[in-house]
Amino acid sequence: MQLIDAPVTDRHLAEIEADLVDLGPAGRIGRVLVSGEVDAEAARRLAEGLDRLVAAGVDRIVVDATGARLEALDAFRALARTRRRIAARGGSMVLDGLRPAAERVMEATGRLEAA
């Protein structure tokens, strides 16, 4: 496992951890763990971690947001942008553990970004 971004904690206790798992011939998977309150600053760090994984050429990204409270619209934009970028090259992104309200915002953000 290659570490892409070390965990960082801000004053709101948001942690963003992104790493790369090389599966050999099966490809490369990016894993992102998000916890705490994701405000604008944490959303910026989330976007940076996702961008690094995309630049590293991952085929799939799994985002675990089980312990996260996504408060900033920028977090949803970063997730939607990454989903589009990965899909454009035949990959996929899975969002796991989003709260129902966050799922609705994510769905709306994806529709708005596509328009």
C-alpha cells in the first residue's frame, strides 16, 4: 500500500486520508476515508487527495464517509468532479456511508454538474 496523503486533523476534527492500493494486474484502487465535519478547508483537502489519486492513474476509488458530516458544497463538487473524471476513462467511484441527506445533495450535485 502506497500512502498518498497522511491523515490531517483540523480544528473541526475532520480527517481525510487517501491512499493507493496496487493490485498488480487487477489495477489500482484509491481508498479515501473521511470522518468528522467536512467544512470548506477540509473539502479543499478532500479535493486535493482525490486529485492525487486520479493523477496516479487509479481505476477505481472507494470513498468511505461513514463517520463524516459533509457540510461544505465544495466537498460534493469534488466528489462529483472525481466521479466524472474516473468514469471518462472507464473507471468507477463508490461512495459508501453517506448520510441520506448527503446522498440527496450528491445526486443533485451530479445532475447540476452534468448540465
